[in-house]
Amino acid sequence: MIIDLTKREPGCVGHPVMRLNMRLREAQGYDEVKIIFNVDDIPVDAVEILVRRHGFFVKNRECDGKTCVLYCARES
């Protein structure tokens, strides 16, 4: 599953943190998740905390400038 948070959406529910939480809840049936986000919108540490809360761990991280990609897998 790919979660792309790089495009801004209006309203409170459109905030990247809210969208990430919603999408991670939807990802409960997946073993792997790829999260793409801007570090100006959400700090990397905050995304990693949310990922762990939803039962995933970060396998790999690629940050290039303001864009970061986390490759996450389900914890066993």
C-alpha cells in the first residue's frame, strides 16, 4: 500500500497527520506500507511514532531534500 501525503487537502481532516492516521488504520490488512511525505508538513520522528503505534516498523528511509519516503513492514 502506498500512502502519499505530499499533496495538501483542505480542512482539518486534510492535515497530513490526520490523513496518515486514517490511512494507517486502513492498512491493517497489509504487510508493507510505503509512506511519502514532506518533512515541512510532518517531522520524520512523528511519522515513525505513528507507524509504530499502528503495528508497523520502519525497514528503510530515503530522504531527499524536503521529501521523505519510509518503507514500513508489519511487526511480527
